[in-house]
Amino acid sequence: MRFFSLFIFVFVVHSAFAALQFPALTGRVVDDAHILSSSAQQNLTQMLENYEQASSNQIAVVTVPTLQGVSIEEYGYQLGRTWQIGEQGKNNGALLIIAPNEKKVRIEVGYGLEPILTDALSSKIINAIIIPAFQTGNMEQGIIDGTQAILAVLGGKDIITPPTPKTNELSGFDIALFFLFLLGFILFARRNPFLALALLSGGISRFGGRGRNFGSSGGIFRGRGGSFGGGGASGSW
């Protein structure tokens, strides 16, 4: 009875995964969720094509409208096995998968790239670069920056995270310093009104002078057959 129950469980799970419908591999960028502009797709495609020509590694970006009820880890694993990104024997493929409706993202890494694009580095790319952009509504930039980070890691370079936007707010120290300067100038002007006026007129003239001077392709991979084993990382926003 226990064996029969196990058999039924395995059969049901296998049937569920076998029923998954994947988009056709029409190019290096498959925007099945329709979140990328045509220019972004072209730029990503050219970037990935140039990278493959230089390294032979195959990277694909895919957006999907639904994960069809399975986890993005299982979806990515099955998609990798179905598409077989990467060259046979080298297994040098990777996928950047975005499911906007479930708010999930995953980097699926082929066997051959796992020692370089590790789970930890994949997680760092997702959490430090991709998700922050997604959280601000800039999914297109997050995908582009994430793709560039993947290529950088595979090229042996460090991950460069986007700089934190600077605010224009003044600190308490800045405000206090301004008022101290203003108070000092007022006291100086009361004692030396003509000199203060000369300083102001000269400063304005010089400032005005500076202002005037200042004013004057292919989408398909070459060969496939790569294998995936579930390496990579996932995230949500």
C-alpha cells in the first residue's frame, strides 16, 4: 500500500511538470509577458549575441506571464532542460527568468557555469541589482542591469551595484553653518557697509560672467544541448 501511494504521488508530480507549457525559443530574448520595449529587446539581443561570439557561453532572457502553479525554481529547471541553452558537453548556458505577475525572478545556471556564476553571486545580482529596480517600477532597467551583471561575473569582474540616489536635503549642520555665516556677514555689513556692498557687487558680476561663458542581431543560438541541474538563485519583490 505504501509503495502504491508513492507511485501515485510520483505519477501526479511528473504529470504536473510534464503539462507545463513553455514559450518557444525564438531568440536570446523571449518577452512572453510583454514587459520590454522593442529597443530594449534589440539591445539585449545584441549584447548577448556579442557575448556568445566572444565566449561561446549562451545566455537567454525570458519573461513569462505565468508560472502555471509551480515554483519558479521548478519552472526554471524544466525550462532549462527543455530549451537546452548552452553547448553540448560544455553546459555553458544560463537563463534570466522573470515572472511579473507572480513577482518572481530567477537566474538558472547550467552545470558548466555553476563554478563561476555561483548561487551566492546569482543571489547578489538578484537582490542588489534586479529587485531594487523592480520595486521602483523600472523592470526594463532591472533586466538590463541584471543581464550586464551576469555577463560581468562570467567575465571575472566584480558586480557593480547602482549608486544610491543622493537627496537634496540639508543636514542640521549645514543649516546651522549657513545661519552662522549669514549672521557674521550681517554684523560685518553693519560695521563696513560700503565694503560689504562692494563684495556683493563683485561676487554677482563674477558669477554672471561664468554663467555667460558656460552658456556659450541575430536572435538564435549557434548550437544547443546544454544541461541544467537546478543551480542558481531566486527572489521576489
